Amino acid sequence: MPASAAESPEFIEGSTVIDAAQAKDLFEQEALFVDVRKDSDWEAGRVPGAVHLELKQVFSEEKLLEEMDKSEPVVIYCNGVKCLRSAKAVKLALAWGFSEVYYFRNGFPSWKAAGMPVE
């Protein structure tokens, strides 16, 4: 099965799965948004104020701690259900002891489709 046919898990134990409306609420509460997509996707558009921690080379416990405390809310996203990056990042963040992890499974495409701000 080609990697592009894979779908991210619908639920990750320990995290809260959110949709675009819930993501907007967290955005308005100034929760940290972490974009784990590749550089070219990040450069093409992102959630305003998001932090770019590309999953394969940059995302780490140390980098996440530079942005937030383990008890603060964090929204992790990538390119939607066909992108596995956010699921991997959410699992890592939980394993590192971050406690308020939001898994924005539908990611940036759903944010954009809902008419939310983009930079």
C-alpha cells in the first residue's frame, strides 16, 4: 500500500481530537499551534502565529520546551487525514509528558476551508 493511501488515526490515547471550529476557539485563547509539515508546505501558508517544527529534522522535546511548558495547551497539525506527521508528533509530545495536547487531525486544509485566517 503506498504511503499516500494511509490515513492518520482518528484518535490518539491521551490527546484531544479537535475540528476546525475547536481549533479556532483554541487559537482565540492563544494556544500554541505547532506545524509539523515540511518546509515547502509551511512556506505556502500556515495558521497565523504557528511555530514551525518540521517533524523529521526539527521536532524534539527540547524544541517544544523552548516554546511552551509541558502543562500548557498545544495544537499540533499537518496536512490533514492523509498526512501522518501530526499523529506521530502528538504521540511523541505525550510520551515526553506534555499534558494538554490537541490533535488537529484534519489539519491545515480544514482550517483554510473553514475560512480561518492564514499567513
